[in-house]
Amino acid sequence: MKYVFFLNMGGVNKLSECELFLKNMFNDPYILGIKNVFLRKFVAFIIRKSRLKAMKQNYEKMGGKSPLTELTQKLCNKLNIKTKEYKFDFISLYVPPFASDVLKKYDFKEDDEIILFPLYPHHSKTTVSSSLEVVQNALKNANIKTKLSIIDVFYKDAFYNEIVIKHILEKNKKHNFKTLIFSAHSLPLSVIKKGDLYEKHVNEHVELLKERLKDEFDQILLSYQSKLGPIKWLEPNTSDVLANLEQKALIYPISFCIDCSETIFELGIEYRHLAKNDYELIACLNDSDDFVEFVLNQVKM
């Protein structure tokens, strides 16, 4: 049997998980790059306490949970119906289902294969490296010695980009807007300066998509969302781009495959009062039939 595990940061499933999410995220050395463990825990505690109330309020506006877990489960369900050669499941980094608990569900044999599939189109140490390290440690701790494969980032994949373009154009059939904004999750510049590939990959991805979409839109922009704290992050900020928007626009969350709080709340709700003009948010690929086909193509390569 071949087991495919999707990897993601995870989405809060209930309000009581907000504190757990913040605790685990800011104790992640890839996220909060403080080498001294005691100091990192102390800073993480301060950040957690300062952000907890606002985070809960945001999730209340979303109905008390992120859509990410439910959508990822739907994706797995569709894939498991589609094929018997593979078993699909998912692992979250900061909230359940955690790696150790998911791995306990299966009786792995030596001739089985485990395929790790980070649901990130672009590489960053804060996402791909962090998730892979946690799962690989869990496999080692559980003494699981099956063959292990890893799906690489896929922003250059032609079929993936065909799907993205299709979803953008289908959305624009209803609106005929002439401005398209690709919104990517931001990162601190300090992370990029240490050699993180994320900005390079996002820029390359946008250029690939621009080449295909240049005849459909007069203006195609890249911006970054989810900045946190006073330090310098990748720019321009999506909030600033929207505040100066001269005409109606579409927004595509280019760094996400599954809708989450950053897409549903931040882009869908929070930024709307900042926007100078109306905009329409394009859903992530989620559990669409197109994305199901893409995933199957990737694991069979």
C-alpha cells in the first residue's frame, strides 16, 4: 500500500484550539528564529497572550473554526474513492490531527511506501521544511521504516498552472474585471536574507501566470498579506494595494491550495473595509475535481 499524507500548518477546529495553535507556531524555531530555547519559549508566550483574544474574535466571525480541516478531509475522501492504490490522509503541524496520532491509525508493512505531500506550491523553511522535519521525526520515533518519498514544490508544474488559470478565468466570466491581484502570504525579510527560497519561487510563479493571463487583464499585481509585528516583511502589503485600488479587481491567494483563515477571513472579510474599490476573492483549489486529478498525477510520477 502507498500512503499519501498531506502536510499543512493546520486550521483551528474550535475556539479552544486558538491558544494551542499560537503556542505551537511561535515555539517553532523555523517561525521564531531565536536559537536560545528558553528565550524563544518566553517570547512565544508573550506573543501568544497578546494575540489570543483577537484571534478568537476573528474565528468567531468565521463561525468558530477554520475551513481548512474540513476541506482537506473532503479532498482525501474524494481521492480515496477515486483510487484504491493509494490511501490519502493529512497531518497538521500546530493543531490536531498531529503526525504521531495520524501515524498510529495505520499498520505499516515494510514493503509499503509513505509519500509526504506538503500542500505548499512554493518552498519556505517556515512551511515545507518545518512540516517535513516534524513528520520525519514522528516516523523515526514510531520506528516506521517503510520507503519514504516527498512531493516537491509544484509552482512550475504545467498542469497545476492550467488549473489555476482555469479557476481565475471562470471567476472572471461573471465580472470581467481588468485587474488581478495575486496575494501571497508574507515572510519577514530577515528570513529571506538567510536564503529562504520563498520570494524567488513566488516571483517566478507570478511571471509564469502573467505570461498566460496578460491578454485577459490590463493590470496584474503581486502583494503580500498577513504581516505581523513591527519588523520588515515582504512588500507591497495586500492591504495597501487594496487601499489604493483604482478599479474593481479579482484576488487569487497564490500561496494557498486550501482555503483557511488567511483567505476566508483576512482576504474575504478583514480587508474589505480597507479597499478603495470592490474586489472578488477567488477560492483556492480545495477539493475541486481539477485538484484531485493534479494530486493523482503528482503521486504517480
